[in-house]
Amino acid sequence: MYGKLRDKVALLTGSSRGIGRSIALASAREGAKVCVNYVHSRQKAEEEVNEIRSMNREAIMIRADVSDKEEVKNLVEEVVKNLVESTSS
């Protein structure tokens, strides 16, 4: 079952822990494809992606430091390539 975010993509920075994690999981429950962004918590990000996928939702994880402009640019490009373009087709 899909909710309010069906066919939407959620890119949540710092989403491998705490409030960001809760928002990412809620977004997935509402039907969004989710990008889990992390800097240090790779294992937590992997666990979250697996949890989202267990809901039959699409999820990816990308390491990026959002204080670095180039990493943010690459993060957005990867999200577009892997989640946005797959939503459009």
C-alpha cells in the first residue's frame, strides 16, 4: 500500500541516525523512494536501507559530507540517476 509520497523521492541528510532515520522510515512507509545519507555510520545506514527494502520500497545509501559542496553535488547527481530517473520512466 502506498501513501502520500507515492512516486516521490526523499533525500534526507544525516538519515542513518536519530530523527533523520525516523523521517526516512516514515517517508518509506508513505511510499517514497529513499536515499539514506551518512558520513560515519555506514553500518547503521546499511541496516536502515535493509529495513526500508523489507517494506518493498526502493532505497539507496550514499556517503556524503554535506559541509562539502562537491560531495553535495555528487550526492544529488547520484540520487537523480538512481532514484529520480527510475521514477520518471
